[in-house]
Amino acid sequence: GAAGYPDFSILTADGKVIFRYQDGYAYFYGKTPNAAVEVSARRPVGSDLYAYKTGIAKLLDSAIVTVKLALTGDSWRERWVIPQRIADRLYAVYGQGADGWISVSSTDDAENLTSRKPLNGVTVARTNFTLVDISADAKTGLFGPDGHRIDCTTATGTITITGIRAETLKGYYLDTDGTWEYRIDGGSWVAVNEAGSGNTSEIEISGLSTASTHTLEIRTTGNTGTVTFYGFYATGISGIEVSKMANSGATAPQYASIVDDESVHYILQDIGVDLVEVCLGTNDFNQGVGLASYRSGLESLGSAYKSARTETGIVITS
């Protein structure tokens, strides 16, 4: 325990001591105290949350700053209802930033318990792109940090994202042999002829008005190769920026299978998350994932965020 923390006991109704905390050690009924395992070795102190807390303090002091929160894990964080409630509560206190991560899987638009729609009224529509998902498919190729990607091998693929609130908008893709073009708010089309590097790349559209929302359109006109997108990212507005980066049905080992992907590291490093909340465990339990594998998966996922940005804080929700 922390230095100076007061000793205390927990008693039954008839006065029997079933738990005693004294001088930094925990004593349990029927157990011999183990001096080798101190409470302080297990107590989460939140010491790695300083970047997030510093940003929050600045927002409360009316500074112009963006605090970046990522919500990752399984359906408790990909489905729209709970993440939107979390975001709304934070927006009310600290101010609303841009829309953050926009998943390629988020094509739902209903507001119900199973909807995976994006936050804040953003909509995503796509045609002739195939969704690949770590919770539904065998691990093949690279993925975004939410365990999704979309592939198109035709010249008729389209993506339309509307209602985007951002000053800067990015699209992350795999640079292979694809051909496509994009435009913002109905403007001129910009052609992208991929160079075939095999690495993650991005388009960046900056200088967007923060007084209105925006529409991004993508089409694979002229494509004879494969066009792959990992996701999109809206940023650049002061306040708290909440990114829904989760995967319904996912387990901790499935996340561990993608943390070494070049695409995951590239995107997480580029975004620079202040705090990530990891909500995993339901599918691990239901699918019989062993405790060691569950723990190892959580550690691998946390390490991926830490290696991308050392200052990223981690909160685990089971």
C-alpha cells in the first residue's frame, strides 16, 4: 500500500476479522501472511496516466489542446451505445474534439444495442469492398488497430463518409498496386497511383473548416490491382477526441495476433493516443481462452500502444 495508508480491518456481523490490512500487507482469514507479495506490487496507482491527466488539466484551464482517448476491445466498445455515452459525458465536461478514428467496419446507421455505427452522427457507406475481421476470419495480411481492413480488387469500389468533424482528415491504406481517387466535399478528384512499397501510407487533408462537417468520397476508377484501407482518422479540434477502435467478437489473443503488424504500429504512432481503455474478456471467457493467454494478449496489446507512444496511459476493463 501507499506510505502512510491507515491500517484497517473487515469484520463479520459477529465481530470476527476476515481481512486485515496492516503496515502495507494484506492478511486474509485462514491464510498465513506472505511477506514476499506486498499489496503495493499489485495496486494500480495510475502513474502512467500523466499525459492524459495533464491534457485534461489544460482543457479545464481553457487551453487549446487535443486530448486523445481510444476505446478498444470487443463489442462493449465497438457497438455504438456505450462508447457514445462515454464520449458525450466527456464532451460535456472538457469540450468536443474531432471525431477520431472512423472504422471501415462501421457501416451501420441504426441507434440500437447491436449497432456498430460511428460516433457523433458520422456515416460510412461502401460498395465492392470486402471486410476482413480478426474476430471472424483467419489472420491473413495486415490490419488496422481495431482488427479490421477492407479490400477491393475491382474498378467499381466506393467509400463515402459523411458528417465528419475535423480540421485534418487522414486515410490509412496499404501501398501495393492499387489505383483510386478521392475528393472532399464534392471538390476535384485527386488520383492515387500506389507505388507498390508494401507499407502503410496515408492521405492527409488539412485546413478543413471546423464550423461545419465534411464528406469524403473514394472510388477505385481504373483499378486493376488491390486497394486496401485500414481506417480513417479525424483530428485537429481542441477538446477531448474519442476514438472507437474496437472489434465485436474479439479476444485478447486475436488482438495479440496483429500487434506486430507494421500497419498497427504506423497508425498508432501517427495518432499518438494519450489514453487507451481496453475492454476485453467476455469473448475470452465464452470461448474458453485460458487465463495465461488472456493475460498475455492484454500485455501484448498494451505494449503495442506503449511502443507507439511511451506516454500512452492504459486502463483495462474486464
